[in-house]
Amino acid sequence: MELIPLYLIYLFVVIAVCIRITMDTESPSKALAYIIVVVMFPLIGIIFYFSVGVNYRKKKLYGKKLIHDHKAFPELERQTAEYSKNEREFQRENLSYFFPLAVYSSKGRLSSNNNLAVLLTNGEEKFPSLIESIKAAKNHIHLEYYIYENDAIGTEIAELLIIKAKEGLEVRFIYDDFGSKSIRKEFIARMLIAGVQAVPFYKVNFIFFANRLNYRNHRKILVVDGITAYVGGINVSDKYCNDGKNQLYWRDTHLLIKGLSVMNLQYIFLTDWNFCAGELIQFSGDYFPVSPQQPNYGNQLVQIISSGPDSEYQTIMYSLIQAILLSKKEVLITTPYFIPEKSFLDALKIAALSGVRIKIIVPFQSDSAFINAACNSYYQQLLELGISIYQYRKGFIHAKTLVCDEFVSIIGTANLDNRSFDLNFEVNAIVYDRSLAKQLKVQFENDLKYSTKILLEEWLERPIVTRTLERVVHLFSPLL
């Protein structure tokens, strides 16, 4: 009899939490998944929901950051809006049926053709280029990374940053407090003593139960002197260096940008810095030195798309969907995690039914059996529509790229999952250029040589236990 009051109290708590989930979660599938977790796993499910499930987009956790971002650089916004308006007619003529994507992607961002974009494959190409850019820096170095490891390449870059700070350059470093666990103490302390300004992005004080653990800065950005920038999927870690020392081959893609569009990455970094460091850095010619008139860096149109809990909309997901729906011939996708929201999945289906060839490369094995099962649960419905899916077997493919009609290339940090679309702070670059798109397509085709195509007939013949487990895991995919 004594247990009855406790049972009733717990039942009341569960019902109250379920009502909270229903009221606070916009996606019905995500709400149902959280309710299943809460009901099936007493106490643990409730802790899990309040740790990672509270809807901070609705709660405006980052509301102050959003207000600061809009007020920080009014002069920059005025200049970029004026310049983008003047470029609009030129873009309409040259971008053809992808012009609506450029219009959407330019909202609040500079739209410019004055850029040089260089494709970088794996750490073998990124790190030497990045190191040379750091060495050549004259005024400032800004870097922001989800994972920065205390290893050989991490130490080499840190030593260079220290040297530059001692030379009098402004060196600012944002590291994600969860993703960069290995550098939190002595590593960062040494950089701070040497004059490098370093702050964690949203410090996690209670690592296992903090709800802030759910909202990570997944961006990988380096900006040098406001003119040169790097963005893409490659973090700072030895595992990206395929030098024979690592057991696992790591395939990834990054982008080097020189020109006017670097201003957008600079803007993203500085607004993130103001939020993390509690500062209010204002518009300055030192940080935004490139004028629309000169110099001429190139003729590639590069646009930068960012999103996160501080975004009003899921801007990265919307841009990917629009790129797919505007395509008329071919869409090539590479992603390490394929757990898309229904709207993205529907866009792929609509394009396929419209006659667009769609090919997707995913890892043969993910870094988690649970994630792997969740990804597998989506493949059958796409295979039945004629979409080709290939599993990369040479190692782990971590690239996040999309190529449309050999013209539009999207390279960035966002995976095709709910975490990247709605929870993490992410950034993608969109390049409108046939030369770069052709390079990215060649890279895609080279990756196909190390991949096996999933055949629908064989996929359906897998053990019933495997397929059943995947469908069960599918129920929880909105939470991944």
C-alpha cells in the first residue's frame, strides 16, 4: 500500500512530462519519439528529455545572441544589401533556373561574384594550405572548430597561432566545449598565456546532464585578414591525415575561399565571438577590408548559409531542399549521416519522380551501430523510386557535399540529419561555378570506385531480424 502513493506521483510526473513534450515540440514524429522514451524508460527517459529535448528554438535560448547579431554590424548590412541589389540582374542572367536559390541564399548575406573557391580533398590538402595561410597572416586570425584535438596537427597549428600572437596579430579561437574536450585545460591555458584569445562555445559545466550539451557549435571556420577563409567538414585532428599512421582512411572535403564572400564567414565568426566572449566587436575595415570594386579575386559566385538554434528558420535545410527541387538533371549527395527530416526526404522523392538522377554516397559502417541502423531504415523507400545509394568501403566518408546539374556545389559542415538541421550551429558554402562543380563530380565518381551499390532485391532479402530492428530504431530517428 505504501508504494501506491509513489506510483501515483510518478504517473502524474510522466503524464505532466508527456503534456510538456506535446506542447513544446513542433514535430509530431519527434514528440512521439520522446513520449515513447519517457514511457518505456522510467526516470532515465525523463532525464534524457530534459537534458537534450527541450525546444530552445522556441524558448529563445539564443534570443539575446540574435538581437546582438543584428545590431553589431549595421554598416556591413547596409553595404552588403546595396552591393547585392546591384548584382541581382547579373545573377539572374547567369544563374538561369538556379536564380531562386541564389535569391533565398542571399537573405541577409552578401551576394558576390568576386571570389576564388578552391576544392580541398582530405586533410592532406587542407592542412598544408591552411598552415600557409596562417603563416602569411598580417592582421588577424579567427578560427572556430567543433573538434580541435591535442595531437600532432593540433599542436602544430597552435604553435603557429602562438607565434602570430607574439608578433602582435589578433588571434581569436572559438572551440566547442564538448567536441574539443582534449584541449580544455593545459592546451588552452598555454595559448592564453601566449596571447591567443580563446573561449569555449557555450561551456558545458555538467557534461552528462546539461541540456546545453544538445546544442553544439559544429562549424569549422578559419578567417585570415578578412580575405582568406576555410570552411567544410574537416576538423583539426590527426585522423584526417591519411599518412599511413591511422588504421582508418578518412575521406572528407573542404573549401578555400578568397574574396568578397569571406565577409560572410567573418560576420558569422565575430557574432559567435561576441556571444561567447561577452564582447561587442564593431564593424572595422581591418575585419572587412575587401571592397566590391577591387581587387578581383575571381569570378565565382559564393554564398554562405548558416543556421542554428538562433535562426528563425532551418535555413540550411531549406537551401538544400530548394537546390534539389530546382535541379533538372542530376543531384549527387555525399553525407556521413543520412537521417533526414520528412520534408527533405519528400524533396528527394519529388525530384526522382520528376526524372532527376539522384546518387547518394554514405558510409558502409557508421561510427555507431545505432546510427547505422537508423540510416539503413531510410534506404528502401528511396531505392524503390530509382534513387541510387552507394556504401563507401575504403574507410569512413565524412564529407558533406551536394552537386546539382554540374553547376551548383554545396560544401559545408551540415550532415543530413535533424541535429544539423535544427540543433547544431552549422555553415555551408554554395558555389555557382561549372568548373568547381565538375571537380566535385569527379571527386564523387572517384569515391564511387570504392563504394558498392545497394541493390533493392538484395536489400529486401536481408534477415528479418535486421530489418525489424532497423524499423524499431527508425522510431527514434527524429531524436538523433
